[in-house]
Amino acid sequence: MKTDRRSPRRLVALVATTLATLLLSALGAPAATAGPVPYSDPAVTGSIGLCDKAGKPVTSGLITDRPFVWRAVSSVQAPDGYSGQGRKATLLAYQPRPNTSADQWSGDQLTATSSYTNPTYPMSQATPVDFTLTDFLGEFKPMVNGLLQLRMYFGIPGRGTYNSTYPATDIQVTGNSWHVVQGASVPCTGGDSTSSEYDNTALNPVPTVVATVPSNAPPRSVSASGTKTVGATTKPTAPTAARSGASTASSRAVALAGRKCLSSNGSALPVAALVVVPIALAMVLAMLWFRRRAH
């Protein structure tokens, strides 16, 4: 029986073609990466950076720190019509809930409304009488892997509060500490911000507003009339923090493109290597074996 010596060559050619196809597929396919949070919020556009009292970025802290952070800075400007004279920003925290859309989550303010000087970087300034994260957790405990979402809402005289889209950052609470899992790097000193509670030029309280907050003060609530209650003291603030009802389709159409994740995306190259290298080695061994047999 006559042996077809072209068969080894055909086999090698077939292996080479298969190898090339797998290589192109592996390198061309997008890398599979796990998202930093197990939920989505299509209203998010941009992120929020957090700052300490010295004007330095912070990405972690204790839930007992008062205030939670000293300044929150948006990576994006306020929407059209909300960045002019009298512009305001407020930092809030929200409680992600399983199988619930983000516009139905519960939340509360972490700071009072703040004016800010640089429209490029909206800022919310905290004061020594603002919430700790422990205060917030007393109202809304995390329901998804210890995760909370921070949001910044915008306001301007005569137009109320804008919360159809917003910058957001996600933090995770572990024991007595928290850390950022998805946020942004922002210039903490790219402008100045003044809380409606305090004269922040020296971060000193104005005696006629609020002097102290009792350690046993009840959780602060935000009423529909737009007043924030701390213990027995009531002061003006932004309208209700807990947003209910679905936003319009146009406002909710803003995707997560403005969000900057702290974690980087993986590369497809390691995946390709795991697939291609063994096949390449097998092809070389097959070629050597058929060459020896041919001789």
C-alpha cells in the first residue's frame, strides 16, 4: 500500500491554520474583567474625589471620622444651567439594594449644601457638625457586599436641585473602616468651597448657626420641605435627599462613560498566551515527528 507523503504536510498546514485562527481570536476579543461593583446606575456621569482637612486626596478612613471627609470634589461640571452664580453642591450617600434600580435606593445627606468658586470642579465642603459614616449606617446598613454609593447633587437659586444625573463614587465598609472601590482622582485644591453651615475660611463655626451636636443626637432626616434636622436644631438645606420615581428617559440615558475606575482593565494577551503556547508547542513536536518519519 502506497503511503501519501503529503499527509504530514497537510496535517501541519491544518495545525498552523488552526493556530493562527485561535491567536487572532484571542488577541481580538475584549478582555473579560469583573466589575468593581455588582450593580449599575445609568444616571452616573463622572466621579467624586474625596479630600482630607489638609487638602490631600483620601481613599480610606474610619466610619467614626467626623466629618466623613472634609471635602468632596466632582470630576465633571454641573449640568447646563447649574454652574452659574449661586451654584451649590451637596454630598449624599445611598444604599444599593439587590434587585432594585438605583433610582429607588434610599439615601441621606452627608453634608449641607455648599457654594464653590471653580465651576470646573464642583465641591461640597463638610464641617465638624456633619455626619460620620456611622451616623449614616445607623439609618441605612449596607445590603450589597458592604457597598455604599456617594452622589453629588447640584443646585442653583430659582431652579431647585438637579439629581437626574450625577457624579458618583462607590465605597465599601469593612468593620470600622471604609475604602474607595470606584472613584476618581481630582484636585482637592482646584477651588474653594463654603458650607451653608459654616464660614470655612478658617473652618470655624459660626456661633449663631450651630455650636455642637450632642453625641446622642437622633439621625438627621431630610424632609420634603427642604429642612435638615440635627437633634433639636433645624436649618435650611437642599430638597429631599431620597429620590423616588423613575427619571425621564432622556436624563437616564447618560451612561457610565464619565466614570473613572481605580482598578485597571486586564489585557487579552495573557489569555491568548495560555491558549496559543500549548498549541504552538504541539505543532512543533508534530512537525519534528513527521520529519523524522519521512526520513
